Amino acid sequence: MRPTVSPVSPPRLLVSVRDPAEAEAALLAGADLIDAKDPERGALGALDPTTVAAIMGRLRGAPVQTSAVADSADGLTAMARTGAHWVKHGVGRALWRDPAALARIAGAVPGRVIAVLFAEDEPDAGLVPTLAGAGFSGAMIDTAGKAGVRLPDLVGADDLAAFVAACRGRGLLCGLAGSLRIGDIAALSAAGPDYLGFRGGLCRGYDRTNGIDPLRVAEAVRALRPDAQDAA
């Protein structure tokens, strides 16, 4: 039986970008959270802090949340200094049983670190109390591989709903991502995450190394908020 998740607003749209021009395009098309990362370097490729700072500068004052990927402990503090609201860091299986290491990651930027778990590692809701206890502010599941295998191919709907419910029960921000397409929005929204994350599914030719397509971003926004479109 699928866990009960408290009623929430529709998930918001996270769009990963690699430069200020993509950030502005995503913003104008309606993205709710703009995430800085290097698509050439896989799921959690970090950009140079100077590039991230330029992205954050372009977004300064805009009604949007921001995040940046960090790939090391030093990177966490460097990315935090760029002005990103949140900093994302991978938490692989090797760290799951190391509370001290998890606490060091979360404590590098207290109150701002999001743990990224990989679907290929088969994470489950039982990890959430450990992440909360270590001091993480949020958690998300993504796919490590970016060859077209989508999150729903690797993790079942009930397990995703359980993960989201556990995050909500511990007061953690929660996101789901992983080679998603716009057609995945309806099913994944049912789990009730705070964010659904996209890159390749919103790029030209569905290639994550190509540029963001603003029309696809706008289409994703409409899919996430159909009631708002009806009201308009």
C-alpha cells in the first residue's frame, strides 16, 4: 500500500543550467529553481565557482530559488559563497553507514546542503532519518547514468512515494530527478515531491549537452501547473 503524503502544492520545476544565458532562458520560461552544474561531467558535475557566481549574478533579485552542485568538501563552501541558496552533494552507498562523514558534508554549509542519492544504489526511505540526523536540509534521488534510463525505470512508484513521505516527516526538502521527460510529470507528481529536476528532457534534441530549449521549459511548467493555465 502506498504511503500517505500530506497534501501539497504541485511540485515545482528545477532546471539545471551551465551558464548565465541558460539561466536567464530558464528563468524567463518559468523555472522555479535554477540549478548550476556541468552537463558534460555527468549527474553531479560541478562548474567552476566563477561561472556559478556569474549565474547567480544574472539571477540576483529574481523570484527564483537557486542551487549549485559541489563535488568536494572544499567545493561546498566555494559554491555557498557564490550566493546559491542550496548546495547539492552526492551521497553514494559508501557513505550511508558513515554518520561522521555525512555530518561533515552537511556541516560544511549548515542549513543549506542537499544530499543527492543515486537510484542505481537502490536508496530507500530508511535512509532519510540518517540524513536528517546528520544535518542535511534536503534529499533528492537522481540517476547516476545519463544514457536514457529514467528514474521511473529504476525506482517504483511506491518506493518513491515512501521516500518523499519520509522526507516530509523529517522536514526535509525533497526532489526527484533522473533523465526525466515531460511525460513523467503526472506520475511523479503523485508522490508529492517539492521539486522535479530536469536537464536533458528540456534540451534541444533531448541531449543534455545541448542548450536549454525555453519552449520545453514552458511546456514543463504547464504540465506541472495545469490549474493555473485553466484559471488564466
